[in-house]
Amino acid sequence: MNPSPLKSVRLTSLSHGGGCGCKIAPGVLSEILKSSSGFPVPKELLVGIETADDAAVYKLNDQQALIATTDFFMPIVDDPRDFGRIAATNAISDVYAMGGKPILALALVGMPINVLPLETIGAILKGGESVCAEAGIPIAGGHTIDSVEPIYGLVVLGLVHPDKIKRNAGARPGDQLILGKPLGVGILSAALKKDALEPAGYAQMIASTTKLNTPGIALADLAGVHALTDITGFGLAGHGLELACASTGQRCRCCRRCASWPDAASSPARRAATGKATAPMSPYRTASPTSTARCSPIRRPAAGCWSPVRRMRSTTSSASSGPTASRSPR
């Protein structure tokens, strides 16, 4: 029997982690996958698993390539509609990060049916639908299961011209790293989990996590933009490390302090909390050594070591979801 809709259940209390912080650490994932056997790769597969990019891309013809991606996670907030909106925005963002335009989505739904009211589950789905409507795409189907923890996300398909694909590889020494959104969502979500987030901070978090990364389409037309990626659960340090490794084809090093840089203590995200110590754990867990990015153990870079983050424009710090472009300096 489904519980009464009057019964209040905090979504975040049902999940052991929230948002992209639920990701398996790259180093652990590498260990899991190292025994996997190889498989034939068709020449039409333009982007696969080589550099842990945001999506796969398959060439359909000389004018079109199909982008395919999927993202799902557990609640990062307690409001069901906001959870649905955040999850859908996160999934669609990967298509924009490849320079493409989304065309349709499929819903991935796992819910504890005996714990959550049906009205709550419906609100999660409606939140996702609202973001898809904003992106101009339908939810054309999906799959549902009865699970212990709430899970929601999307499979998203998109289209891009084969010559305009933007990968997380291709950044060049001297490029400027342009952040499309403020950083700090990891701090805000950690504060929310500890009941230490003020209303203004919550509004700031929702505004950022539900903003579609539509500029990715326009960035694909700019020859000076050499690489694009979506900053999510691995944080700026983790995704920056992937960007560096993918772009150089070499082992790169990253200082552990980068997971909370720059100037995290004075960031607006920190100030939005009520003074309690709040730090996202995921950057320290997920920015670990990873063979998918061919990264060596995290330590301070040696003098003269190349870094993709030579110049950076940002307003806050720590982990967030948003497009990041590496382009030539002007």
C-alpha cells in the first residue's frame, strides 16, 4: 500500500549520497573495468570511452552525428519537483557539452514505492518534464523499477554536425578556462544536508542546477573554442584533470588543494551556509587517481608542469554543474 500523501518524507534522508556526488570514484571504476574484454569499435563511433567524455557520438551521415548520454542520481534536495528539475538539467547538459542540440529523452525511474507517496513521485517526474519542455524535447518513454533509494534521470539523444563536435580533449597550453556557471553547488548541497543552508543559498543552488547549458550550441560554432566539458560530481579539479590528460595524452598531476580552490573560504557558497563547516566530500573522493584519464597520484604539480587552468574566471568555488570551455586567449 502506498503511504499517505500527508506523510512527510525527506527525500535526502532516503539516499546515502546526493546528485553527482553518488558517482563511483574513477580509480575504483577503473579497477572494476580493467578486466573487461575489448570490443569492436565501428569507424562511425566518433567519441567513445577513450577520454571519459560527456557523451558518445555516432556519425549518421556527413551532416549529422547522434549524441547519446545518460545520467541519473539520488536526491540532492527534498523538494520533489526541484529534484526532478535538477536531474533532468544535469542529463541534458551533457548534450550541450558536446556542442549538440537535444532531440528527445527517456526517463530512468527507481522509487521506493512503499515509502514515497505517489504524489511525490509524480512531482519528481513533472519536474523533469518541465525542464525537457524548456529544452524543447519530449520524454518519449523510459523504464521504472521499485528501488530502495529514489533514483531519477534521463537518457538523452541529440544531434550535432560531425565537424562541430566539442570534446573534453583538444585544450591547448595558454587557453583560458571559461566557466559557464558559478562554482559552489557541492558546498551548498552539503550545507542543505546538515540543515545549515539559508533560503538565499537554496535559491542560489536551484537557480544554478536548473539552468540549461544552452550556450554549448553556440560555442560549437566558435573555432577558438578548443574543448568543452560539463563540471559535475568530480568538481573543477577532477574534470580539469580529465581535460588536461585527454588533451595532452599524457599523465598529469593535480594538487589536492585544487578540489576547493580558488579562495573557497570566502566564496559566496560558503557565506550562504549558516557558519557550520560545510565541504563536499565528492571532490576528495572522486578526484582520485584514475586510469580513464591516465592520471598519476594527486600531488602538487612540478614547476613548469602544464595545467589547463592557467587563467580562470569564476565567482565561487568547489563543485558545480555547468559548461566549461577552453579557448584561445584574446
